[in-house]
Amino acid sequence: LSVLQSRMHRALVEYFRQRGLYSQAGLAKFQAASHENAQKILAVQGELSKTIQHITAFLHSLTDGSSTEDDN
């Protein structure tokens, strides 16, 4: 019984070590995806900011009669 307990203990220690490594790998994967998504969000925000500036310039040109710098 003592030998069986010892084997079971070693097996559980190894299982939890492997499980920890697996969890760390999963966490690293999610962190990498999160970082990638954050970069994409920043890029979209930059493009939206430029678009809003173009729209604002266009609307101002309608109210003051001037033309916009580019006709995009």
C-alpha cells in the first residue's frame, strides 16, 4: 500500500506539473491574442480619427463656402 501511495503521489505531482505548463501556454496564447487585438484597435482608432477630421473639414467647407484640400 505504501509503494502504491508513493507511485500515486509521483504521478499526481507530474500531472500537476504538466497541467501547470499547459495552463501557462494557454495564458501566453491569450496574452498574445490580446496584444494583437490591442494593436488592431489602435490602428482602427487612428483611421477613424482621420476620417472624422476629413468629415469635419468637409462640413466646415459647406458652411463657410470654401473648398476642401482634397476631394476624397
